[in-house]
Amino acid sequence: MNRHTLITFLGKGARDPNTGYRSTTYRFADRDRSGAFFGLLLAQHLAPDRLLILGTRSSQWDLLVESLAGSGEDEEARLALMEAVSEGAVTPRLLERVRPLMERAVGIPLTPCLIPFGEAQDEQLAILDTIATHVPGGEVSFDLTHGFRHMGMLGFLSAFMLERIGHLRVRGLWYGALDMSRDNITPVVRLDGLSAVRHWIEALSHFEATGDYGVFASLLVADGVAEDKARCLEEAAFHERTFNLLDAVRKLRTFLPVLDTPLGGASGLFQAVLLRHLEWSRESSLDAYQKRLSRAYLHMGDFVRAVIFGWEAVITRHCLATGRDPRDFALGRKAAAEDLDADVRNGIRDRDFVQAYWTIKNLRNSLAHGNPPKDKDLLRVLKSEQDTRRFITESLQRLLD
């Protein structure tokens, strides 16, 4: 079972001299809870396995402890804490002295932890590092209510960071919206939608680097798309990676009607860009699919797939021009390739086509098999990414435009 950690920030509230933060009634989904420290009330609601409280050396640690302490409990440590807070000089050792008191009151393991103010970049990075150190795995929820305003942004960023480097799951982002209170009832806002937007941005970055449609599937399912429809994206990605474009197109066309109606949740924000990435599958012929994908992979910098799809588009186009079936290897593609090869050798094609033909054919063989090309000019081109991109672009334009 994954351990669930709740992370909350502690600031310098001064609305009430006794409690620091203004006491209010927070409206949770299950019931109302009253108090000044939202993080403690959220802990009652979520029942996490442990609580991590982050604050600076001048945060209101004393008022937090006073709200939890019983009469006469650990008075010496409490008085020392009050003095330290007034001087902005709280230390880890002092927090450790009052930690048992806080744990007894809260009823779960609790870690009070000092963080810098986050004024400069190095301090902001130190806060992120502290959070990562104290949450090694499991699940995590964030209370972004208290603390300096920029702490909420750091908390949100740390949620993203923990998912990536800690391989844990962010269960929720919470905010007690005190400024939205009416009749002393304060709404509790879940900011999980922002996390969903972040996941979509990450998925788009992954897709634009790899061309993997499957990265969108789980996000779409979370926003109400049927699993069998979303699975079509995963299957299309598999077929495309194995150069089976006809089945990839079939799967994408099965999915595309989903985008004819507005999507729910964060998916709706990215519906138009997702459609733009999939619209190539609406082309009318196999060579058009191959040409479109060749250009897409060239844009990604995947020169192997760009050249392979470009070469296959050339062969497919010749198949169609000569009445051959491009899906039949022996009688279609192989025969068309031999026929086209003969045209080039016999001078039937113009000079620009011939030069581009040999460039793409030799480059395809070299990249697909991992062998350096024998052509010295081509070998020189492959030493530079910029030259390779330009060379492939110009050659495919001569062959396919």
C-alpha cells in the first residue's frame, strides 16, 4: 500500500493575535470543519499517513503549536518557540522539541521542516529539494493555502517534479479560499484541473518528440472518453512504429469522431491541437500518408523515419502511377522499385529527380542498417544535423512535390 503524505505550508498570518490566521468554517465534501489552520483540517478530511509542515524561521510555529497543545504541556519548549518566532530565529532543533506534542495532537507522524523564504532562485530550488527529500515515494497531496503567495507556485511545481523524479502520484492540490468566504463559510477548492493541464502539456511535448499518439489515451479516458476509443490511439502508434500505415490510419479514423463533439475537462483545451496532429489520417491515399509522416518526423528530428517514410512514399506513388497495388510487396512495391530504378538508370527521369532519388535511397539504406554511406558527399552531410535536415528536405521536395 502506498504511503500518503500531505504537505502544507505555514506562513505569518496576522489577522488574529491568538490564532494568526482567521478562524473560519471550511466546507469539505463530507462535512464542515472549523479552525484557523487549513492544513490541519485537511488532514482530518484526507487522513494521510503522515503530515509535512513547511515554514520559514519566522512563520507562526508558536501559534500552530498553541492551537494543538494541552494545558501546561511542554511549556518550556513552547515559550522558547514563541521567543524564537518573535526574533525570526526558529531552528530545526527547536521544532524537533515540539514535534512530539504536535504528533500527539494530530494523531499521525508529523515533520515540521524549515525552508528559506524563496526570494532568490537558489532558495526556491532549495525548497523544491527539501520537498523531494522528505517525500521519497508513495502518494502526495498539497495544501497550497498558507505561506507567501509564491509558495503556492512552488508547491505546484514541486508536485510536477515529484511525479517525474520520485515516481509517485499526486493525489490532489487543495486550497482553502478564505477570500471567497460568505457568512463565515469558506469554500474548499480543488486545483486538480491545473495538474491535468500540466499532464496534457507534458503529453504534447512527449508526442512532438516521439510521435507516440498513445500518450494521450489515459488523459482522454480521465475526461470521459470511452476506453475502447482511446485505446485506438495506442494501437495506431504501434502500427505506425512498425510502418503499418494502413492499420494506423484505420485506428485513427475510428478515434477521430470522438473529436467531433466537445471534450470534457482539460482535454477540451487541447482538442483542437490534438485534431491538428491527427488530421493527416484523413488524406486520401497511402503516398499522401507517407509523405505527411515523413515531413512530421523530419520536423521532430527523427531522420531515420523521415527518410524511410519519404522513400516509401516515392515507391507508393510509382505503384499508383503504374497501376500496381502498393500493398502487394512482390507484384506491387518490389516491381515498382525495380521499374523506377530502371527509369533512373536509363535517363528517363530529369537530373534533379535522379540526384534526389539516389540521395534518399542511399541515405535510407545507410540509416536503416546503421552503416556509413559510401558516397563521400553524403558522408559529409551526415556530420551535421543542420546539413542533414536541409539535404533530406530538398531531396524529398524534388521527389514528392
